[in-house]
Amino acid sequence: MSSGSSLLIFDSQNRVLLVKRRDYPIWNFPGGGIESGETPLQAVIREGMEETGFTLKFSKPQRIYTRVFPSGKKSYFFRSEFKSGHFTQNFEASNGDFFSLSDLPPLFPNYFKQHIINVINHKGKPYIVSTLPIPYKRFMKEFWYRPDIIIRFFLFKFARKLIRRNLE
């Protein structure tokens, strides 16, 4: 599994841009995997442009923090400010809009809310957070309240593995 970068773009009212994914129906931050030879900053700029439809202009992203998982995978979180333009539907995202922390969409995973809080409250240098695996109890709570998201996520992952096997 590769490392990834996420871009939290804020407008003048401190609302964050979320995009609704096409592969499974959740709202998320623009972002994705870091390709070979790319830096986390290059990846987050590329993904930010791809997932907003290449029509949204934003300031140069600033790295806020990095999550390090037990597997060694890293997730980099960047903050940027909205400049101009608008979201345009594209092959990765069907919708995009700005949301306040108190008015997040229903298909936005609850545990992602902490990333918004971390970025809003950040002062100073970028920092690193070590992450433990998601506890079973928390996973089951998410599953109980949003089984559609969890089921679609695993179906997507399973289908991707089958496709990779067939291509080899």
C-alpha cells in the first residue's frame, strides 16, 4: 500500500472543500496516492487539481501534519486557501462543495472530522502523529451506523484485487 496526501482547501468563511467520490459514495478531502518519483506536495497538488476538475484555484499547500501507520504507510495532510473557480464534475468526483465543521454531509466518515479540527487549530511547524490500527469497537460502531459505506468500501477493494490479478 502506498502513502497518500490529502488537501484541505478552506474558503474565506473557514469552510472546507469536500468532494463526493465516484468509486464509493462518501465525501472526502481531495487527495490520493503518491506516485513513484513524486513528493507529497507534488502529489497533493496533482490530486487537488484532478479531483476538483482543474477549474479550482488554490494557494500553495502547506504541510500541517503526517500520520504514520504501523505498516509504515504515511498520510500527509496539507492546508490551502481557496482563490477562485468552481468544482467541475470529473472521472474521480461527482460533486464538490464547501462545508462548515457543524454542517458536514451525512456520507462524510465521522472519524475524518478530527483531521479538519487538527488543520484548523494548527499553529507552528508541521508535526508527525503515530497512528494505531482502528480499534475493533470503533470499526463496529462505524459499521453499525453506516454499513453501506463499509460494505461498498470492501467490495471496491475486493474488485480492485480481482482486476489486478486478471491483469497479471
